[in-house]
Amino acid sequence: MTITKRNAFDFLFITIGVALAFLINSRVEAISPLFLSLLFGLIISNTFGWRESTVMQFSSKGLLRFGVVLLGFQISFDQFAEVGWDGLAIVIAIVFSVFFGVRFLSARLGLNGTLPTFMAAGFAICGATAIAAISSTLLRGKEGEGRKSVERDLSYGIGIVALCGTLSILVLPLISSLLGLSDVTAGAWIGAAVHDVGQVVATASLVGDNALEPAILVKLTRVVMLIPLVLLIVQMSAKESGSKKSAVETIRSSFPTFVLLFILLAITVNLLLFDSSVIEFGKEASKVFLAYGLFGMGLSVKWKSISALGARPILVGVALWILSASFALALISLVF
């Protein structure tokens, strides 16, 4: 990217928006800075207008992919040992059942394009972070209207996941109380059903102090599932494009470099046992670069394209969120 006055101004503008998103998040942890960054980009683009720029493209492509690479700092294989084999089996079952179930049912209920995949990943793993991670794979090689369509689906998908995550904070503690769930069971359910880490903490805190530890433990175990999910989506994306290659051949030939770096970083972080301060810095850096990417995407999406989807995705999303949370509670009750 060539450094010009215009590019410098654009980058400074985006930086201020991202900083504001993190400032609000520091005051209200349950509101994801990734969602806010995307929202700010959408508002600016559709209120004041935003010209196509090199910086916007650089943010939505290069910085977003670098943020995906740094997600490796969020993966902790120690979670497997802490949650136990029974707990691990339940978490894996929840993650992949929710992913395939939401993807299948949302498509059956009339949602098209990449929106079902974005919603499924957001519900199954970690909300906006998971959607941002897989977006780079689904956007790979797309330009023009094809890219705009995926960016529109991403914007709607993150909005739906953010809405359902916020509803979780209000609804799950109430249901836990009505059902008479123990703090441990309620916490594990929250970790399995709520999307963003900040929302998990907020929701579990409303249940009780003893709910927080199992909630975070189950939640972080779900995050580890981001690696196999990304690999799965690489394979699915290639097959849907008409590839006749085997799974191994497909991954070898179409595997994005940034995804490989993400997996290698996750393995390196876990093998070398980095200092906790380094890991925390990496986690925060990942969020910052993902926020830049989503802000850039927001700048390129117009309300007209989102409103064309209508209210159906929201209604379908809320219905599938209720179904996913109910399914998670049924399985969590078997172990916790």
C-alpha cells in the first residue's frame, strides 16, 4: 500500500473508530469490539458516505487475515485436559451439531448465500471472532459483486449473533433459576451456548460466582474447535465450487496461507509455553487487527443490500439460537 495523504487520513479515521469500539468495550465488556467496529463502518458508509480506497481494501483483506493468524494465541490445548474426556466429547458434539444443524436448517428456512455458514460458525464457536476467521476463507478469490454479497452476509450474520448473545445475558440466568440448575451446570451451559467471551463472563456473573469458572472453561474449549472448523470450511468451500479432488488434495491445493500460519502459531504457542503476558498481548493484538478488518468491510456495505434480505434472517436466527441453546443444555446436563 502506497503511503499518501489520503491513505494516511483514511487509516487515521479507521484507527479512531476502532479505538472508540475498544473504549466502549472496556466500559461494557459484553459488547464485542468487533461488532462495534463493523457497526461503525456501516454507519459511516451509509450516513456520510465513504469512497473506495486502498486503506479500506487493505483493512478488509490484509489486516483481517493477519488478525486471523494471531488467533493462534487464543488456542489453548490445556483446556482439553481441564474439561475432561466426557466434557470434551460433549463440547465437540455441541459445536459440530450446532454448526451443521444451524447451517442446514437456516438454508431450509430460506436463507441463501454464505449467511447460513456465518450464522452457524458464530453460534457454534465464538460469535464475531469465528465469523471473521472464516470470512477470509469464504472471501478468498472473490471480487466485485461476489465479494460484496459475502460482505453483506457477514454484516448481517454478525448482527444476528450479537443480538442473540445480548439476549443470552438476559435470558439464560433467568432460565437457569427457573429450572433450578446448580451454578456449575448453569455455568457450563452458558459456556456452551453463549458466543462472545465477554458475554459469557457477563452472563455467568449474573448466575453466581461458582458459575464463572465452568463457563469460561467450556467456552475456551469451544474456541479450540476453531481450528478443525476452519479446515472443514476450506474443504466445503472447495467442494461447493465444483472441485472433484479428495479432501487431502483439496486442502493441499486451496489451503490459504494465513490459515496455515494460524494453525502453526497455535501449535507453537502451546509447545513453547509462552509467558502469559506474551499470550495476552497476542490475544489483544488479534482482536485489534480483526476489528480493523471488520471496520473496513463495514465501509463497503450499503444498507440497501442488507435491507433487501428482509426480517427473515433475524427471525430464523433467533429461532435457531433458542434451539441451539436448548440442545446445548440437554447435552451439558449429561456431564455437569
